[in-house]
Amino acid sequence: MRITRREKLLNYLVLCLFTAVTLVPLIGVLLSALTPRDQSGPGFTVPDRLDFGNFVTAWNEGNFSSYLTSSVIVTTATVAITMVLAVPAAFAFARFKFPGSKVIFFVILIGLMIPEEAFIIPLYYNLRGAGLTDSYWSLILPQAAWSLGFTIFWMRNYFLSFPGTIIEAARLDGAADRKILWHVLLPSARPAITTACLLVAMWTWNEFLMPLVMINSESMRTAPLALAFFKGQHITDYSLLAAAGTLIALPIVLLYLVMQRHFIAGMLSGAVKG
Amino acid sequence: MKISRKNSAVAFAVGAMVIASATGCAPGSGNASAPVSASHSAVSKDVAAAGKVTLTVWDQNTDGGINAAQKKLNSEFEAKYPNVTINRVSRTFSDLKTTLKLALSSNTPPDVIQANQGYPDMGTFVQAGMLQDVNRYADAYGWNSRYPSALLDLNRFTPDGKTWHTGNLFGVSQTGEMVGVYYNKTLLSKLGLKAPTTLDELQSDMAAAKAAGVQALSFGNAEKTPGIHIFGTIQDATAGKKAVRDLVFNTGGKWTDPSTVSAAKTLADWTAKGYVSSGSSGVSQDAAAAAFGKGQSLFLVQGTWELATLDQALGKQVGFTVLNDPTSGQPATMGGEGLAWAVTGKAKQPDVAAAYIDFITNANASQVLVDTGNLPAVPPADWAPKTGSLEADIAAQWKKLNAADGLTPYLDYTTPTFFDTLTARAQNLIAGQDSPDAFTQALQTDYAAFQAKK
Amino acid sequence: MTTTATRPKTNRASKTPGWRNHREHKSRIQWKGYLYVLPALIVFMAFLGVPLLQTAWYSLWDWNGLSAATWAGVANYAEIFTDPGLLGGFAHVGILIIFYALIPVSLALVLTVLMSRAARMRGASLFRSLLFLPQVVPTVVIASVWVSIYAPNGLLNQVIAVFGVHDPATAWLGTISTALPAVGMIGTWLGIGLCLVLFVSGVSSIPTELYESARLDGAGAVREFFSITLPGLRGHIAVALTLTATTALKSFDIVYVTTRGGPGTATTVPAYEIYNRAFGTNQVGSAAAIAIVLTAFILVITVAISKIQPKEPQE
């Protein structure tokens, strides 16, 4: 069926309008971040010259190198631990038959649905009792546990969809299950794994409540939290705030721009966590 | 995917089993924190002998002038004692308030903190053993003679944290504070007005400003604390210092007494007349001070912590005044001292922490504070700012106020929940959501509940 | 339980005869399955499962987080349903769901109809990635952006001034009547791109023959929408509603950064109340009870939404 010219025009018009609505606040931040501090205000202004110095000032005054380092450490470790735990489990849920497998799967899936407020209070007291609060582990382990729901769900779907004939062939060649997972399934699962890694990375990077509760030491604070406190201290310094916001959003936005296909695929497929 | 009903039942049963095993006892019964031991070792003032120490300090000195002072004092302390490293964490008042309790209850709390006086913060912390009493340091460093007893009493609590204003000393303060009325001299003389000393004068000045098309007042209440300051200022000038002290110190009176209701009516009236904008809860106090600093309004009701900022913005154009107590005719206003510098219960080197607190509050520190545009709790004896400067106004008012014994405590000290109640209700009152009666009734309900529990 | 999910297309392969069927032939139990699952299960239970159950347990106690607790029974729950402040918080969430979920979903549906086959246009993927961008930006950053947009001299008032309305500049987040809708509009902005992307891609998977034959039958645009587009998008609508509604229910960080529940109590939400009570005002048991009610709320809504979803073949 053909698309008429008028329809096409209308389509572009609607898309452009809503893309503009979506982008204006984000472009506003970028512009504001580049506005010299003496001209800055909360409104949308086009600066008469671009001032990259705000980034330097925010970086130094806000101590963001330390916060971004913390964020990178926590995010990387959370993704790694989540994947190491989730892939074998997903494989077993898809591949093996053992009593209670569905119940266990169901229990872990709870992580997909519940808000973190539902477990963070006792978690805090438990971790404090174990001497783990105010350490990277108090962020990494709970966030890995929380991400297992989605990751196992996602990887299991992938393993279920894998053509059975290939597995049969490998099995007839005498490959053990471990080998099948490692040498047959995983190499072709790279896109699925990438998607899972990216989403877990994004959730961990953007997480706010967990580090707010678990971390006291400035040296272990993650970037979003640092921004919230930075905002309190520079409430009228709009350029500086915008620069700081840009700095902490940048890594994840860049990742998104490079790998957007994975992000969108994952988010639209049952990622009810967020 | 679907899970059958039977499977869900199994899952539920497993869950029930886990809960039974995991939570066999009441929360808190296992990990009751050990109370801080009452017997302290002898005080050592020798910081250099303490070995390598990292002192983690949480302060709220983020505003321009006081931040400069704190930076300078910290580096001086580190220079004097190279074995000590200060790990400074600086937050705004509200960010500090929301995170401090979590930090103090952790296994690795900061060593020195700034605690807000009164029941909501200091009382709670003392009750939980999160702060050490500093009586022994007060003796060693002579704090008891450095400060007037009225200021020391604000930092006192009984060891159980249940009664404020008496008992052990839990900290000392660095800055003096008073809330008053900043005025723009240029605008004032243009309007042919003079600086107000009574509430009536202030109100007639504001009316005159409004009639002349000048914005009467800058007010931003996004942080919620400015609501305390503006209401308190009116209440002091309406009910008088004795009534306010009785209420906050829990020694008598009701929040629904006619004079307090009348103060609430005045504030509501200010909104109705447009002096206070009903959207002020969306304007930060920094933005309001900045607007006043640009000469956009005649008055700003704020504390002396804005001294450096306003001095920089307006120079000799800005003045500071305090309203009078209606009964005595002497100045009376809310204030006293900045947040108390306290040693936490788990501080690893309490002696070093106390030496640090002494260092940032002693006479030398007062001089640094004055030099950077701050009001110290105990100003240097020879403090003589340039006449006509904002600093001179503040110095003069501070002297007068103390001579007249005119300081009243901040209202949020009143009960453990009073900060939340008062700030939320004040926003409602200013927005016209609560009537003055509903406002004072809500305060009284909170007050009565606390007194019933005591 | 049903998870609302559009399944990856590749999933169809699982229905083809293959290794799964083969597995079912031999009924011996593969005990090693536990070995693969156990590490994940242990971490899950230690850091999420057990704490979740403990929350339920805590909610039955009156505990200040410091000393030993005293038994409270259902008193904490009774408080939720009698305290006007707490009830208000849940009411606010109800309003937020309208802004976060219902408005973006309906708006996106209308737009999708307007541009029924936009997915096949040139540049569609560019639009898709741009519309999706807000989803990946940290909420804290988004909230700070909107704080300046809503400021008295911010972008929103600038735009209004362009249209010649000379109101005194409104502090949108600081005015009791506008604060909650203002917080809600952030959610609308967040959700609209997500819903558009979802629905446009959904429409593209509806066979064009359906539309062609409907038009041959003389169906108008309205009938086309109700008989073809809407049923075809059921799954996508369910996903969109779940994603956006749960975001509204978990709106802790947006409220923390924009209003902290104010002005007055105009924007209090349960998520913020939980934090404040548990870690601010020493009411741990009460906070736990609110958490449990909030969780129940989320589960009920998720299950209700999943009813929209077309039935899927049993695995």
C-alpha cells in the first residue's frame, strides 16, 4: 500500500514536533552548560559565546572524577556479577529439568516487579550488621540481585529460542552441557548478552536510592547522588549545574548512542524494572 | 510465561518457611548498639602525639563567607598538625539533615559533625548514643567560660536525650546567628522611609513600597527553613521573647495562644497583600537573596549567614535591623548560634576531634570568621567594622541584642517532629491552604503529643 | 504470574520441534540444574528475597531502628488507612499515574493513528533513537533540568510569555495547586517518546493486508482504529502501561530532587515517605508497612494491566 504525500508530510510533522518536545529540555541543558556563568539563568538562552570552562569548574569543584570513578567501579562489577550468575541459571531454566525449577524461576522474577523500597530497609540493617554498608559491595551485590530477574528472564528466552537441532548435533558429538553452553550457545548469544549488560549498566549507573542509603563516605559516592548534593550547594548557578548534569549523563548517553538498537530492544521487552 | 496456581502455592509455602527461619526474633533485638562507655580516659591536648589521624568532618558551611572561613581554618589546622588530615564533607543544611542520621548510625560514622540543636536532631542523636558528651573537653579548653551560658545551654541535653537545655554539653558552636531584616538603603531613601524597628513600621514601609510599585520583600522558601525564619520573626515581634522561649523550651503556653495566632494571621496577610508570593515555595532562599542583592526589592528577612553574600552584592547600600519585642521595646529576634560542632559516639580519636573543634571556634577562629564576613558566636573584643558597612550594622545589632538578652531559639527545636510539621504547615499557610487557626492548631497538636509522651 | 512482555521474535523457534521436545522424552531429573541455579538463587535470596520477607515482618513492629522493637500487630497498616497524610500520598500517586501512564499512552495512540505507517518512513530509526533518549538519562539529571524549566524565570514561563500572557511568573513547583501536575508532566514528557516508539513499531508488525481489506470494505478511520489498530497493539499498550505506571509508583528520585514532598504536603508520595520514615524520623515499622502496601499496589496494577495482553500460548 502506498503512503500518500499528505500522509507522509503529516507523519514527519508529528514526529518532528514530538522529537522537538523531547529534545528541547535536553538541548537546553547542553546550551546552559556552555553558557558563561555570568550570563546563566534558568531560562532557555542562547549564549553569545560558548564557554567550556563550566565543565572544568564543575569537574574540579564538584570532585566529579572521584564520583565517576565510583560509578564506573560499581557499574562494571554489578554487570559482571549479574552476568556470571544469570547466564548459567538461565541456561539451566531453559535446558534442564529439575523439580521446583519453575518455582525458583518465579521467585527470582519477583525482582522484575518490586520496588526497591520493598527490601531496602531490612537490607540496610542486615548489611550494617555485617559491616558491609559504606562499601562498594553494599551497592554491587543488592543491585546484582535486583538485576537477576530481568537478566535471567531475558537470557532464558534467548536460550529457549536457540535452534534445537544445533544443540542436538553438538550433543551427538559428545559435548557436555557445560561445553554446549560455553562453545555453542554463548558465542551466538553475544547480541542478547550485550543488551542485558547495557541495561543492567544503565540501571546501576542511574541508581539513586541505594547509594543514598548505603554510602556515607564521599570517596565512594556515585555520580547521580553527587549531583543531587552539588545541586543543593549551587542552586542558582545554573550553568555549573547543567555542566555537572551533562558530565554524569554523558557516559551512559554515549553508550546509548553507539548501541541504541540493544537498548531499545531490551527496554521494550519486559524490562519493567526502572 | 504462566505459572500455575499450584506452583504459586508452593512458592508461597517456601516463602513462609524462609520468613520463619530468617526472622525468628523482633527487629533490633540482636543488634542493639552498645552504649558509649561513660568513663572516658584522660583528655590529651597533644594532637601531634596522636600519630597519623584522618578526621572526617561533616559540616554545612556551604555559603560563600563561611565556606571560605572553614577552608582557611582547616588548612591552618593541617599546617599546625601535619599528622592530621581533614576529610571534609560539606552539605547544605537540608541535605545534611536528610543524610546525617544514616551516617551516624553506620559503622563508619564521621568523627566530627555539625548537629542542629533541639529535639529533632541533637536529641535523637544523644538518645541513640551517637554523640559523646564533651564536658571533659569543655573543662580542658575552657569552653564554659568562653561562651555565655545561654549559648551553652542550647547545646545541652540530659544523657538520655529526653530533656533539652540542661545536662551534658554535646558540642559548641562556631558562629553567632540572628534573623533580622535586611533593607536596601537606596530604595528606602528614595521612598522617604527609614529602617523599621517594630513590626508596625515594617508593615507600613512595605505598604508604602507596594504603593510606589517597588517589590516590598524577597522571599524564597524552597528549602522550607526560611518559613521558620519569617514566621519566627513575626512571632517574636508579636508574642514577645518570653512567650516564644516558653513554647520552644516546653515550659508553658500553647501554640494556639492569641498572640501566636495573631502572628500567623500577619504572615497570611503578607501573602494576601502580595509581600510574600504564594509561589515562594518554589523559589530557593539563595535565589531570593540574589534578587534582593540585585536591588529588586526593599527588604529581605533572613539570617546573618547572608552577610558575606549581601555585602558583596550591595556593599554600603544594604543595612540590617532587628525588630523590637512588643512588651519591652528592646530588640528580640530568633537566633543564637550556628549548628553545634559535636564529637560522634564512635569517633576513633575523640581527643583530636575535640582539639579540632576548639581550633575552629577559638579566638583565632573568630578573627578568621570576621575577616571572611561572618558573625562569630563570640566576636573578637576589638571587632570594629567600618562604619556604614553591613558588618557594622550586624555587629551593633548583635551587641545590642545580647545586652538586652533578646535572642529567642529557633522554633523547629521544639519537638522531635516539629521541623517537619512547622515547615510543611508554614508552606501551607503562605499558600493560603491552611488558615492561621488551622496552622497554629497543627503546631499545638504536635506539641501536645510530644508533651504527653514525655 | 504473567510478565508483560513483547516476546523477542526469535522466540517462535521454541515452538518448533527440537531439543526442547527431545528433553521431554527422557523424564530423568537433571540434578545438576540446581548447581547452575544455586549461585544466582543464593545472591538473590541474601540481598533481595530475605530482606523482602523481613520488610513484611518489620511492618508488624513498632521500631525506631535503634533499640528493641515492640509488637504492633496491624497498627502500622491501620495508620496508613487512617492518617490523612499517608492516604494523601497514595492519592498523589493515583494522580501521577494519570500523568505518567494514561496521558502518554493515549496521546501516543492518537499520534500513532495519525501516522499509521510511519515505521516504514525514511529516517524512522533516527526519530526512534531521539524519542527514546530521555529513558537513558539519569533521573536526577532529568529532575534538575525540570527544576529550572519550572523556575519563575524558567523556560515554561518564557514560553507562556511569548503567547502574551503577562501573569506574574509562576513558581510551578512551589505553588500548591500546580506542584503535583508539574511533577506529573515530567512523567508525561518521559513517557511520550517511549510510548510512541513502542506503538509505531507495533503498528508496523500489523499485516498491511488487514488495512487494505478493511478499506476495501469501506471502513472509516475510526472503525479501522478500533477493529485493527487497537487490537493489534494490545500487547504493546500493556507493556507501555506497565513501564510508565510503575515509574509513577517508584517516583522517589524525582520527588527528592524537585520538591521533597512540598510545598506543604502537596507532592508527598509513598516512596519518599518510606525513605523519610525509615531513615529520617525513626519510624521503621511504619515505613515497612508503607513499603508492603506500595508493593502490593504495584503487583495489583501489573496484574491488572497484564489482563489487556493477548493470551499467549503456554510454553
